Amino acid sequence: MFQVRIHGRGGQGVVTAAEMLSIAAFIEGKHSQAFPSFGSERMGAPVMAFCRIDAKEIRLREPVLNPDALIIQDPGLLHQVNLFEGLAEHGYILINSTHTLAELGLEDYLREHPQRQVCVIPASEIALKHVGRPLPNAALLGGFAALTGLIQMEALQAAIRDKFSGKIAEQNIAAAQAAFAQVQTNTQGATPC
């Protein structure tokens, strides 16, 4: 079973990201589940959402304590709580930021994790360019698809169209494709991710 934990703030589409990831996995014929965890339901409050993906039925119904991947939509949360707690030894980390890991104060993760499994991308900027709003969720899912290879871009596009329609869906797909291309280029050695 592959488990994903997404961290962000209310209003950033954290819960929607987990749902779209789950839908993409389902479209590919996998079993999946997605669900949120949050305290006060208000804009800007810290939010977590979880997604599990497996080839067989998933019976587990508890929060993801030992994720195989972390998607961090708001880098402002990096030093407020231990977001990396429970992360699998060779887990994937995808962070929405314009800063490098060193600038974010995370150089230890460069030493402890293979560079191809830790990636920082400007997902909010990509979203602003393609969607017109700095909502990083679809862009981060595109980056996640490229980083992990767990889901295919075609399934993610279908999941986005399942969640949104018309122009909004196509703008989010464009953001996901741009992030996918950026992560794919970076992890193939052109530049560090």
C-alpha cells in the first residue's frame, strides 16, 4: 500500500488534492481512499489530507502515520510542526516553494534522502500562471505524478475533469502538466529538484 499525507492550509485545496489523487488511482484500476483531518474549519488553518493507493482492497481507516510520500502545499508549516514524522526511509517529499531545500532550512533531507525523491517546485506560481489563482493542488499532483511514477498524467487529467469542468478543469490540467514537465526535467539530472 502506498500512503500519501498532504499538508497545507484551509483554502489551498488540500482535501481536493487528496480526492483527485484517489480518483486518478481509481481510474487506473487501483483501490484508493482519500479523507481529511482538520481542527477548526476556517481559511488559513492547518489542514491534513490523506490518500491510500493499493492493488487490493483497503480496509484501513485511520490517519496516515507512516507516509510513503509527503506533499507540502504551504512551506510556512515546515518549522511549525514535524511534518516529516513517520516518513518512510526512502519516502518522497514534494514541497511548494520558490526556495531551495537549503534556503528552507532542510539541508538534512538532502543528505538523508536521494535527490530524486525530494523536490521543491513553485506550484503556487505555476497555478497563478495557468489558473489565475495561487492554488497549488493540481500543480503539485502533476509534480507528484512525475516524481513517483505512481499515477499517469492521463489518469490525473481525467481526475481533474471529474472534479472540475470547462475552463477551470483545463486550466488546472495545464498547471499539472507544467509541474509534471518541470519535475521530470529536474529529476532526469538537468538541474537538482
